[in-house]
Amino acid sequence: AQSVTQPDARVTVSEGASLQLRCKYSYSATPYLFWYVQYPRQGLQLLLKYYSGDPVVQGVNSFEAEFSKSNSSFHLQKASVHWSDSAVYFCALSWVNYNQGKLIFGQGTKLSIKP
Amino acid sequence: NSKVIQTPRYLVKGQGQKAKMRCIPEKGHPVVFWYQQNKNNEFKFLINFQNQEVLQQIDMTEKRFSAECPSNSPCSLEIQSSEAGDSALYLCASSLGVNTGQLYFGEGSKLTVL
């Protein structure tokens, strides 16, 4: 069955430090992959998406992610975090045909930024 | 900022009461989804529509929930008889199509069942 795993429930980094949030997926073919962010008391906002092509995708607010088929991973990265990046980050999976556009979400990673 | 508009932002109901939430999808998006996000950040797909037609729904939605997306009116999700386990954030999302993959989410309606 298709699934998404975010192994780190919580991550704390210092402001200005680099960041990597991990995401592993399980799907037999090449999926559509997404990172969403959820700020307190808000809905989900799309950071970036991968459909095909260049495995490194750029997103909003200087986030980027790298798709690895061999590792079944889609890790999110940022070179220098800001206090406003504090939020919960969700990795999500979809695929063409038969799933009617539904997303499979990971469990989320809560990011805290130390001043 | 979300262009998917959900109302109300918060609602509090007693067990057995009806709970109704509304969603206006992003303009031009024919596909609408409802998800339930619980306090453990687990997402459950409830139902999706393309225009006014149901594409897919889970058993729970079929039995205790009713949902519709009438033309020229907001979409709605109603729980017929609320249970404590229904306390969650209900997220509406819209999309240009079922194979685009990208969903645009509203801010959600947070339901508390006392």
C-alpha cells in the first residue's frame, strides 16, 4: 500500500542554521510528491511539488527538496532558517489515475526555531 | 492567503447534534475534497466531488456524513449526529483536476464535540 513516513516528529534548529526534514515514501511507480506547511490555526500551504524531471525542486521561501527514486525519499531542505519558519511540515504523495486526486500524508514534523 | 474559503472557523456541538461546515472552492476549480485532520495530525480523506458529482467517499462519510457541492452555492459537509471522535479540523481543498495532484486548502473548520 502507498504510504508516507516522516521519521522525525519534532525538529529544533537555531535561527540561521540549515535544515533538513526527512520524508520517505512507499509507491511502486514514480509518484507526485509535495511538501505542505501548516502555521498555527491555519490550513495547509504548498511549499513545493515534484512531478518528474530535475530531482531538485525549488519552492517558496527558499525551500527546496530532492527526490531520490533509489532511496524512495523526498527530503526538504533550507540553507538558513528564520523564526517565521516555525510550523508543522507535511510530506504528501499522490499519483496519476485511479486515486481520484487524493493525497496520502505523512505524520508531520513540527519545526521549532531557537533564537 | 487561502483562496478556498471555509466557514465557520470554529464550531462547538454537543453529542448527537448536527454540525455543518461550508466551503467555497477557488474560482475555476471543479474538484473539491474534504479531509479530516485529528489532533495527532492524521489526515483522513472523506469525500471528493467533480463539479456536483461525488467521485469517491469513505464508508464513514456515507453513513454519518452528508456532503454536497451544488452549482452556484458553497459546498457543504454535515455530520448528522456528532460524536466525540468527530472533534477535528475539517479541511476543504480544491483542484483544477483529479490528475493535477496539487490541492489548494482552506484554513479549515475546527469542530469540538463536547
